[in-house]
Amino acid sequence: MPPRVARWLTPAAWVAGVTAVLLLIFPVGFPNYDTIYALVWGRELAHGMSPDYGAALPPTPHPLIDFLGLVTSPFGEAPITVTMVLAYVSLGLIAYFVYRLGTTWFDRWVGALAAVIVLTRAPFLSNGLRAYVDLPYIALCLGALYVEARKPRAGWPVLALLVPAGLLRPEAWGFAIAYWLWLAFDVERAAGERSLHTREVAGSKPATDTRWRSPSVFGWRAVWRAERSTTELAWLAALALAGPVIWVLFDAITTGNPLYSLTGTQQTVESLKRQTGPVDLVLYGPRRLGEVMQWPGMIGGFGGLLLGIFLLPRRAALGFAAVVLALLAFAFLAAAGLAIIARYTMLAGAILSIFFALSLLGWRFVDRGNPWRRRWQIFAGIVLAMVLIWLPNQWNLDKQVHTDLTNQGKIENDLTDLVDEGAFSPACGPIAVPNHRAVPRLAYGLEVKPTDIVSASEAVSAEERKKLAEVGYWVQPASEFVIHNYILDPNDKTNFEIDKVPKGFHEVARNDSWRIYTSCR
């Protein structure tokens, strides 16, 4: 096999194999609330309309996933199919890049163990198989990190991956800007050195180093590298800023408000009463990362990170910097008013998984005569004992992911089946649903605007409630099982009760999960 072909075929086969295993174990993935909304908005964009953000509690729009809905909307069920393929492949790519990073920094055993750790973390499986945008975002960021690990200061290939990542999550904007600064500047000790340094040039007099240097801060200062031309750095800067510029333009064009994504997200966070802000960041931020890593992962991950940076600094430096940047980005957005939730910490969790594996296997890289080798072995034994003790809990967490996907997937599919069977007529009037979770699913299936579907939980005025009870459709959960399993957020309020249907409505369709009533004749 030609080397160039093998270079691409091997990772493709690796990702395909992981994806196939995930499909066998977790065959009931489905697009979540945020993603199905993006497909609805993409279809509206394809029809030349602005996205309908007027329904109750709309999620944050993400330009890249909206664009996916736009380009796939003309092809029937292609949007959902493509989205779910992307979801499973993203999980495979995350595992692959974690493996390759672990192998590049340390060795294959660390990389393989890190990939296993990632694929057994419940939040990765739960959010990944619901097609959250966070998973392709993480895959792109890890891909950029791998390019940099293979070729330091690679330049545009890293930024080319961070730009689409920045159209999925705003944290990538900071990564791209930080990376450009890394390309343009060095950091050096300033103590005892003149502002213009001299260096000996073989066979000549000392030459003056005229590169620009910043003022000293805590004994360190930035130095202009001068390895790339001003023109190259200028277009690399434009590439680094492409993510936020495109996102702001997208918001400005579709809503007239260039900061809609920020202000809309802050309003949703307030409505759902989620933790946010600097105080909650300190109180709940570590817990959210702990939900991803669990206690053995937290102790092993951070322990391996510290041992690696002090005992294997050249190997661990890039990974250490990546963890710090990922956590700083999470902290900055939380302080800016965004929600403090576990899936926003998953990028840091993916990189920490490598150091979790290192905490168990890294002692092999320390010289036999070094006393820290024995100390690391003792720490590895403690972490291994924690892993074994926690193993039943980890099994239950992963098993719960399978159960939740199966239950919620059945409820989603039953609702889609009623749409396909013609249970609704758009000409009849508004469609009332138990809570906002059902809104994008029906809007997508019926090819109507989300505002044509009304969430009874958010219909707060008496006039709105009266209108829902007079005309249109009433979507009723068929059992307590649906009410229990079809809650999008812990702070959801569901006003529907079993067998509580407005007067004058009669049943027109039903299945195991739903009953459809209408007042239309």
C-alpha cells in the first residue's frame, strides 16, 4: 500500500471500527433539542427566510450546524441521517485523536488506555449519541492539537481546524487567538538582560538582536519571533479572527442583532435558572468536570498532569497548556453569563484522559535511579485501586446512558410516527405540546415554523391558555413513563397530566407514547 494512502486509510479504518462498535452497543441515537432546532433553522435559511427564534426557550444558534441543515434540507430525511452519521463519527474521531496524542506525547499504551477512558465516560456517550455540537467541536480542537503536536508552530493547518470549531463553540475563538500569539511571539526571562540582546555570530563581531520586546512582567516578557513575514502573520491573524467575525455577521444578518447568540443564551440561562457567574463557577465548576471524569479520573487526571509537567516537561508541556486553555475558556464563558454544565468541560476532560492514563503508566518513563519512579508507582497503585472500586458505578452510568437513549429514542420516534401517519393538519390551528422539548421535533416533521407549535408549560398568560384550550391540537403524553422521560431540563415545568384534555377535543390518533386530540371537525 502506498504510504500516502496508508496515512489516510489507517485512521479512517480506526474511526470506522470504533463507530461500528458504538452502533452495535448504542443503536438508538437521535438528534437532541438543540440540533433538531438547527436543522429546522437550516431549512428556513434554505427557503430564504430568517430563522424563527420566537418559540419558547430556543437554543443558541450555531452557524456551522445551521449550514449543515441548509445544504441537506432539499434531500428528504438527509438532515437527520447526516447529523447522526456525524455524531457517531465524531465520537470515533475523538477517541482516535486522544489515542494519537497520547502516542505522540508518550507511547501507544498511554494513547490506547486514554481512548478507552474517553469512550467509557458517560457524558461523552450521552451527549455524543444525541448529536450535540460539542462533539464535532471537540474532534476539531483535538485534531488541531494533534497537528501542532506533530509539527510545532504548524501555522495555518491548525487555524484551519479551529475556524470551523469556532462556528460550533465560541471557546475556539480564544484558542485561535492564543495560537496566533504563539506563532508571533516567544516568551523569555527578562531578569538581568538588556532590552537589546546580543548574540555571538560565528566569525564576526557580536550582532545586535533588534527584535521587539515587551516590558517585563514578573520577570518574563514577550519577544517578537520574526520567523514569519508580516504578510503571512496578517493573513494568519485574519484566519484566527474568522470564527467570531462570521458568527457575529451571521447573527446580524439573521436577527439584526450582532450579539444575539450571547444575549439570547444569557436569557435562556436565566429562564432555566442554571448556575452561572464567577461565584457559581467556583462552587459548581469542579463538580461539572467531575461529572465527566468521575473521582478516579479527577485525581488520576490532575495527578498525572502534575507529575508529567514536573518529571516529563518536554513531553507534557503541550498537553498541560491545552488543559489550562480549555479550563480558562470554560471559566471565561461561565463568568460571562453562560451556563455551567458538564458538557462544556468535555474538551478539558478529553485531554485530561490522556494524563489519567499517564498517571497509571507514566512511571515507566522515569529513570530507575530516580526516587520519583517509586513514588509514581505508589500513586499509580492508588489510582488503580480507585478505578477498580469505582468500576461498578462506571458500569451503571454507562448502562443508564443506554437505557435513557432507548427510552427517549422510542418517545421521539413515536412522535415522528404520528407526524408521518398524518395525525396533524396544519390548517386546523396551533398545536399544543406538554413542554418545549417537543417543539422542534414537530416543527421539523410538519415543516412548519417553531412558533406554530405552542408549549403549554411556557404559555403563561390566561389568554394564551384559553386559546390553546379552544382550537387546534392537544398533544397528550400517554403514560407517566413519557412524562418522566421527556423532560429536557431539570427546571422544566410540565403542565400536562394524564387524561386531562380540554373540553370539546376528541382523540384522532394514539400510540404507546402519545395521544393526539383536536377540536377541528
